[in-house]
Amino acid sequence: MPSFDLSVVISTYARPVQVREAIAAIVAQDHPGPIETIVVWDKNEPEWELAVEDPHRPVRILFNDRGNGLPGSRNCGAAAASAPFVGFCDDDDVWLPSKARHQLALLDETGADTSITNMAVEIDGQLVPKGEDTTVLRFADLLRARRPEACMCTAVVRRDAFWDVIGPMDEHIPGGYAEDYDWMLRAARHQPIAVHPEPLLRVGWDVASHFRDQWPAWEAALSQVIDRNPEFAGEPRGRARVEGQIAVAIAAQGRRREALDHIRTTLGWSWKEPRAYLATLIAAGVSADALTAMLNKRGKGL
């Protein structure tokens, strides 16, 4: 079996144009060593013809046989990976040419099990940088704020750590929602995450999200995140942020009385949490879809 420096897992569903761009970006990495790309199709028939037999930059095609959408497809690809390091990418994201080279060097220099990079969000043809000027991300940082750069599409992780001390993606998290936040919290709890401060990932926010409007999954998955991380009790602003997201999800489902109760819970943690006020607007009849679209245009999310 050929020896690779890095295995990159691309998860895809119903985006034939974007996935080709994502594959091409991995193949074009300027890291001098061999990199394999593993493309995992979820729910629809794979395009088997995209496979490439190249000892330096092969492309392998798989069907997600593990279930539950994105977390299952990521685990499916990681299980097939043969390199000591595994990176992840979604089909609407693009790795910039130096991403693999910089992150493999960072992992070698720091000895960390996980590295991430900052990123740039593409909105109406403009790139909006996301992330902070830092070289390390700790567990407490992720409790305080949902750092956008701490997502699986920026991550490169040691394969052994992914399957052992950190653990794989949670294939049972409701709807597959918040699976990357759940995993990043586990990774940072295990060990601080090394950060490359340059934006080395381009995220296509102009592409409709498969998770948009799945409010019951939002509510259940975020509640699970809080239950799994009791340390949120010591970070009131961070706890308020997640509680506010849950309040938004409840309000968007039309459960007005429960939403108002959860808004009060959110404000009890922090009266400054803006999602409490967004949830109030939704409970009053403002469209959650309209608010989401407005925030996305500004490079933000609920």
C-alpha cells in the first residue's frame, strides 16, 4: 500500500459542481509529499468516475455506509484513511494551496494532536476573514465563544488521536447538527489545539446549508452539548450563547410559551446575549429565515 503524508476526507451531498472544486484544491496542495483524497458521498449515488489512480495525489470514492449524514460520512472517510494525519473538508469549501504544508509543519513543531487555521467566508463574491490572531485554542476559549475557525473543515488531526483519546465524530448527535463543535470541545479538553493564524480555507456561504431550518435538531443537539460539558456553568457568557441558540430554535418551531421561558433562562446567564433578543423577535412573529439570511449576508449566523 502506498504511504501518504495526509489523508483528506471530503464529505459531499448533492453538490456536483462544488465537490469538483474541493477535490481540485486538495490535489493542488503545494505540500511536496503524497496526499490522498477520500470523497464520501452521503445519501446519493457516488460519482465513481471521479476516482483517480495517481501515486502522488490519488482520489478515492466511497459511499457513506455509517449513516447520520455528515458525522457518519466523516467517520467513514477517516476509517478508510491510511496516512498518520487526517484532514477534513466539506464540498462547498476550498483548501488554499499551502494549507496542508503549513498544518503538517505546525503539528510537527508543536507536537499537538489537532491543528486548525483561520478562514475566509465568501459572501457575494467578497472574502470576509474569520478567526482570531492566536496560535493556540484552549477548552475554556471554546466554552466562552463559538470560534468559527474551530470547525472540521480547518482541522488536521493525528489519526490515532482521532480514534482514541479524542474519539470520532458523534454519529448519534441529533440530525448531525453541532457535530464539529462537539468534537472540537473534546479535542480541546484533551489538549490545546494548535492554530495557524492565516486564513487557509475558503468557505462558500453563498451555497445553501443542508442544516438550515432544522430547528428540532438544533434544539436537541445543542442541549446535548450543554449536558456533555458541565463546565459551561462556569462560563456564563458562553452558556448564554448556547441557551440563546436553543431559544431561537424553540421559537422558530412556534412554541412561543416555551421560547419565552428559555429566553428568560438565557438572560439569567447573561443579559447581553443577543440571541435572546433575536428569539424574542421570532416568538413575536418575525421570520427566522429572514433573520438568518440577514445575518448570513453580514458573515454571521444564529
